[in-house]
Amino acid sequence: MNAAPPPAPRKLRLATVSLAGCFGCHMSFLDIDERLFALIERVEFDRSPLTDLKAVGRCDIGLVEGGLCNAENVQVLREFRAHCKTLVAVGACAINGGLPAQRNHLRIDELLRAVYQQRDGLAAGAQVPDDPELPLPLNRVHPIHEVVHIDYSLPGCPPSADAFWQFLTDLMAGRTPQLGHGLMHYD
């Protein structure tokens, strides 16, 4: 009599979210190309561009791209953190605010007036949008660690596909991710 094969190990649940940024980190993640097949053997995707799920469920690993530029970003990040055992800040915008944080030395009210009221080509009487459904802009762009606890950072702008792969391989194996010098760069 043959013994039943051992059960397959439980797949880890992985989710991603994009806040204030360019979506370049997600594009770089997708650049792992054929390694996605190996990844899908080890993980089950929750909220991500691959699933198009809008709400996040309980996850083992959460990848956050982008910084915080409005109240909606803060709400999404807090909910995401509450659902993820391990949270990873991915890319310059999540880690330090990145390019969106270049507005931090300017006053937000002056920026809004310059864009919506003072540019050439605007209709007479143009106003700053104030629809209550629009997310309230923050006075400055914040990196995510200023609002929630993060467990790891994956640096880069964006991190390379090889950096994503090495990082996730280490994390899925239960190791602290280690990126060699060649895997950390800013393009």
C-alpha cells in the first residue's frame, strides 16, 4: 500500500497597491517575465493589477508602491497594512516620497491656484476643484513609513525585475531579503 503524497505547502498570499507614483514599480515587477510562472507556484495573488481585485484580503506579503499625497492614499495604506503580515515599501516614492515629494517645498494652496486658476488658456473664472468626492490633498507628500510600520524596503526607481525576484525569493524562503550592490540602482 502506497502512502499518500504529502500535501502541497500552502501558497503565500501576495497583494500589491499603488499610491502616489508612476506605476513604474509595478511595471518592473511584471518584468520578471517567465519567472511569474515560478512565482504563481508559490503565491496566490490578492489585490494586484494581475487580479484586478479592488479590496485586499488577509495576505502574507504586501507590496506598496508610491507615497502619500492625499487623504485617500492614507486610508488605502492603513487598510492595506491591517491586512498584510509583512509590508514592503517598494521604490523611491514609497521609501522617501520620490518625485511627487518635489512639491514639498511649495505651499499646496499656491500650487492648486497656479494649476487651476492662473495658467494660460484657462476659462475666465476657473476655480480649484472642490468636489467632495475628490481626495483631500495633503500639505506635503509623505513616505509610507511616516504613517504605518513597514517591515522591509525594496529600493530603486524602480527596483529592477532581478531585484524584485531576488527579494521575493528570499522572503518566500523565510530569509531576510539581501540585495547585492548590483541589484540596487536608480535609473
